Amino acid sequence: MNIPNLITVLRVLLIPIFILLFYLPYEWSYAASSSVFAFAAATDWLDGYLARRLEQSTPFGAFLDPVADKLMVAVALVLLVQEHGNLWLTLPAAVIIGREIVVSALREWMAEIGARAHVAVSNMGKWKTAAQMLALVILLANPSDFTFWVLLGYALLLIAAGLTLWSMLQYLRAAWPHLRTTVEKK
């Protein structure tokens, strides 16, 4: 266990705290849950930076880092869908969560056939993540009223969902030659 891996584990451990703060019946719970989410999102960058800088990349970290990210985002989206209960949040949330399932399955399958490099993380994913995280921080920090901030959060989440679909199509396009071929039986 090294520092980057400990930071990743911390991100997973922050999820129940984030959920608890979200459901507290106090006005400050919005800011508190958003702050914990923002802190956890920042640790995603930090653990990757430290792993590269300190040359402490490990197979465990490579596995847990994307799992922690997906858990954190999925939990935030589910909480927000329940809180807001409208199409403007539910549709992009379904797209984002659905894409993660499709791309994760695609990466796993491509790894099984020895073609994992064809579906590596792209720069598009970094833009998607930035829009998504900013949207979630904004939406978590505000009640579900239609204020400027909530509308900005919805707009950013729609942009993130669009980038999510685009990146999924890029992954599928890269994997298509492997998906078209038939597996020869021995």
C-alpha cells in the first residue's frame, strides 16, 4: 500500500460520508455534501499525479482508481435523480451510468482478446470528466429549485452526457473490427 493507493481508498471511504451529509435535514448539508464530493474529485487527480511523480503505479491502483471514480459519480447521480426527479437530470444520469457499464464491459472483453490498447482512455474522457464533476459539484451544492446555478449544473451535465455518448461511440468504433470478427472454435 502506497500513498496514491491510500488516497484512492480514502475516496471510496468518503462515499458513505457524502451520502450521510446529503441526507441530513439541514440547509448546510448541500454545501457539506458538495464539498466532500469536490474533495474526493480532487483526490482523483492527486492520486494519479502522485503515482506518476513518485513512480508508485500499481496494479491495485490501476484497478481501484476507475472503480472509485465510477462509484462516486454513480452515487452522486442516483442521489441527485432522487432529489430533483426530472428529465433534465434523469436522462443525462442514465446516459452517463449506461455508458460506464458499456465501456467497462467493452474494455474487459477487449482485454480478454488481447486488444485492450484499442480502447484506452482518451483526452475526450478528460473533458467529459471535468464537465461532469463541475456539474455534480454545482448540483450537489444547491437545492433542486430552478435557480441559475441549478440550470448551469443541468447544462454542464447535458454537455457531459453528450461528450459521454461521443466518447462511447469512439470506443465502439475502435473496437468494431474486433466485434465484427467471429471467434473460431477449436
